[in-house]
Amino acid sequence: MDHSTSAQLPFSGGQSTATIPDTLDLADRAALAINGLGGSIDPELLTLYGLTHFCCQRPHFAHWASADTLIDPKFAESFSLMRVMCGSRQYEELEHRFREELFRRIKDGLYWDYYTPKRPWRNAYAPDFYGAGKDEDFATLPGTGRMIRALLVWRELGDGSMRTEEAIQTLVHGLRRIAVERGDYCYYPEKGGWGEPCSYPRSGWLNTDEAQSETEGGEGAVTCMQSHQIYGAAHWYAVSGDPVAFDLAARLSRYVCQSKFWGGVPDPSSSAPRVHKNIPPRLPDPPFTAGHELGHWYSHWHARAITLRGLLEFAIIASDARIMEFVRRSYEFILTRGLPRTGWVNTYPGTVNQMESCALGDFLGLAIRLSDIGLGDYWDDVDAIVRNQLVEQQLTRADLLEAVSRQSPHHCACEAAAHPGELAYDNVIARSMGTFCGTAYPTSIPTPFVMQCCTGNATQGLYYAWEGCLRETGDHATINLFLNRAGKLVEIASHLPHEGILSVRNKAARRISIRIPHWAQVQATRNAKPVELDWTGRYVHFNVAAGDTLALTFPIAETTARYTVNANTPVEQIYTCTFRGSTLVDISPRDTAPTNYPLYNRTALRVDQTPMKPHQSFVATRVVKQW
């Protein structure tokens, strides 16, 4: 394939200026995210720095073995989605070169990590498990699945060039060609190569053994390493009807749905050897529970979220009611594993007991898609996640990171063994603003660092919530979240959490439907005159004309609740949480360790009068709906 043609994407749209509430605006978070995405890319190698370390006197970026190239397609997808949200052109030229580099890696039906002496750290990912590796190209198969997803976003944004569609189909067919078949399912072997889970060497598979449990592998997570491929293939089938894509998604789905990969509960008190440092030994399901039929899990939750999203996309194209049920039951099980009112879920129960930022993006994606296809109404979950843990785990305070650095040792361990070019020290904290931390407790980010897989996923969570907030079809606008948002038909201004006011200025809609949170008792006016509410479920409907203004008002008060995290374990902790609506404004007990980054410093959100600000909003010509 010839990939020399320009990959520049059209990010067109209009700007509008208004005075709006100075409350949560996801477009502003997207603009900050672009700063972090571009700032974390090595401009010479055109691959990202997979890690960022702040707990040392000289904060630095670090290349992360072969994980860099696996994560690159996540960044490519996120760049595009963030630009749709905010219209920022920061790092535009770098992004263009980065995208061209990713196209260059597509060859012979796969997405490759090419050997180069410029990256001597490349084979250093889990060598005790995968072996030392070789100076040979290998394809990262989860990365191939993510590359398909990035290409599909570019296609939807208007890059309908033959090379984009040809690249997608080539990758789908390449994945099907090398999959190991067993009866009616197929899989990619965990130890098929080196350097990454499910890597495929240029010289062919080194091993084709089938996994016997979920926790085998360098990541302690088998099914997720099949599931980006399911997601990409299912999406490609939805837009192309390619039977090879359907067959691939179906066979991989049968593999990851096997009962040997599901069920069980963690045993945090066991002294038995762990299969992975972050995964405790497994206990059987409790009586009366068939966890393998319900999507229950005991290990790395983010890995399970990837699997569930892939399975849900296949279930949609196949109209598979049983898999849909499986995903819904698993999602509901997830809500029992943390503080769902804040969006915090224990990603590694029984070990580190923290929330990985990667998981936030997939948490939101699951909740929205399950709601979209009618398997539940989880918009209140979406609201809780995005207002609280998602935005808190985005790094926005340079002063806090500088304070952490000052309190930290002079060096960190990675510096002593680094190769030339592996680390970068220039302006790291400023360039990292907008990235997402690796993991967090409910009240702090301990010894803060960044795994860029988390930035790739969590930035997409910003997009999922932003896109889901307002859907515009024809002359009908549907508002699902009480957030600031500018669209083609309407402009939304939210005074939450200060005051119970949502204002909607109509530009071109004829009908507006607004979902009301379960806790809000609303009244409405149209052009300052009271109107009777027309309800369908949680939605109220209004017939409107151009220039109309709707205002929803409702009481907003502080409420307090107590929640237990890690119950019945040695690290059980009870938190007292104070909310205004769905926004967490205080939590205790707090973590005051000097090398931790504190969360939920939200005193300003408890003021009863809404601050206002002049603001320029971007309204994109194209919005990605099939994310």
C-alpha cells in the first residue's frame, strides 16, 4: 500500500462568544488535553513517551519499552476527538507528522513495531515473562485493534480517502489471517512473541498455546488483549458489511466469553503466590452466584472493561441478546466495587486498591452505550463519573506537581539504567498539563506518575460524555447531561453545582428533549413564562421556535453520605462524602502525604452564586457519533 498521501483531517467549525457559567466545560478540558497529548510525544522518534515521573527532583518523560507504539494509536484517536470538541490547533503540525508515522507502520495487513537501533529500550517490557526479545519487527495486535479504531474516527471525520478504508480492511483481514483457530472460536496467544502481550513476530508465532485462565500473561489479563480487535472489527462491519470483520469479531467473542475467564472473588489475605503483582489469588464464587454467567471478575478491572466494550459492540451488530445481558450484568457488578457516586472503582481489588485512569474512559463508554441501546438508563452514572473522578484524575495543577517534586528524592530508579534518548527533562510539568494520572485513591493520587495509556483512554472518556451530553438529529435536540455545551441547534448553560439552573438557548431546533437527573425536582419556563412539563420517562419535551430560551430550575442542597471501600479486607476505609447534586464537593478522611497529589479541593464549588465568564465556544461541522 502507498501511504505517502497527506493525512491532514478537516477540523472545520464555527465560533461563538457569550458570557456563560464558569462551571465544568468539557471542551475546555479537551483543549488542555491536547496540550498533554502533544507535549508527551517524542518529536524525533514520533512515538510517545509512555511514562512521566514527577516524584523526583527532575521530573521527566520516559519511553516505555514497546508499550509506546501500542499506545500511539490511542493518542491518534484522542487528538482528533479533542479537536472536534474544542477546535484547538495546538500541536497541529506535530499531530500531522505523527499520523503519517502511524500510516507508515501499516504493512502486510498488520500494525508493526519496527526494529530500529534508535530504540534500544524496545524489548524491555516484561522480559521475565516474555523473554529477552529479538531485533526483529513484531506486530502489536491490541495496537492493531486500536489502529483500526483511530482510522474509523478519521474516516467519520471526512478522511474518506481510499487509503484510509483500504488500511482498515487490510488490518481486519490481517488479524483474521494470523488468528489461531480452535473449533468455532479463535484467539491470539499471550506468549506468541515478546515485548507485548499477543505480539506477532515477523517470522511467525513462537507459541500458540491457548490461555487457561484470565490472569495469565504479563498484564495479568488475557481477554482484553483480544478485545480491541473485537471492537475494531465490529465497527468496521457496521459501516462496511465486510463478512471477514463479522467472522473475526464473532470468533474472538466466543473465545473471551468462555467461563474459564470469568467469576471468582479476590483473596487479599492469602499468602499464596500471585500470578501477577497486582492480582491476588482467586477464591470461588460465593453460594448462589454463578459469576461466570454474570460477567463477574476479580482481577484487573480496566482489562475487563475493554473486554466488555468489545463484546457489547459485537452484540450490537449480531443482535446477540445473551451477550448484551452478560455485559449489562457485569456493568452492574462493577458498581459494587467502589464509590459509584463519585466514579471511583477499585481497579486492582485486593492489591493496590486504586482507580486506574484508563478505566474511566471505558467506564463512561460502557454506561453510555448500554443506555443508547436500551439496556438501562445509566446517564446518572455518567454524570457522576465525569463530574468527579474523571476530571479530578486529569492533571491540571502545575503547582501541586511542583510541590510533589520538591518533596521527592533527587533521582528515581529509571534514571540510572536509561539509554541515551530514553528520557527527556525539558519543561515536563507544563507539557504534562492535561494528561491523566496512572492511578488514584478516592482522595489523592499517590506518588503521581502518568502511564500514557491512561491519557489515551481517559481523554476519550471526555469525548464520550461531551458527545452524549447533546445529540442533535434533524431539528430535534436531546440533552442528556446538565453540562455547558454548544451545538448547532442549541447552547446549554449549566449553573451546577452552585445553583439549580439549566438554561438552553435555542438556535434552530423545533423540539428539545431534556433528561432530568433522578435527584432533581424541576420547574420550567419558556421565555420567562412557566410551562407545563411533558414527560416521557426521565425526559421532558418542549416544542420551540428559533430564539426561544428554556430555563429549568430546581432546588440544590448539600447532602452527606458515608460509603465503605474495600469492605471486609485489611484496607477497609469508610469515607464521608458531601454532594451538591451529583458533584462531590468534600470527602474525608483525606490523604495529606507530601508526595501525593490531593484531589477534590473544591471549596469554590460550595459557593451559592454561580461565577460567570466570557467564553468562546467551538461548534464542529462534523461530530464523531460511532466512537
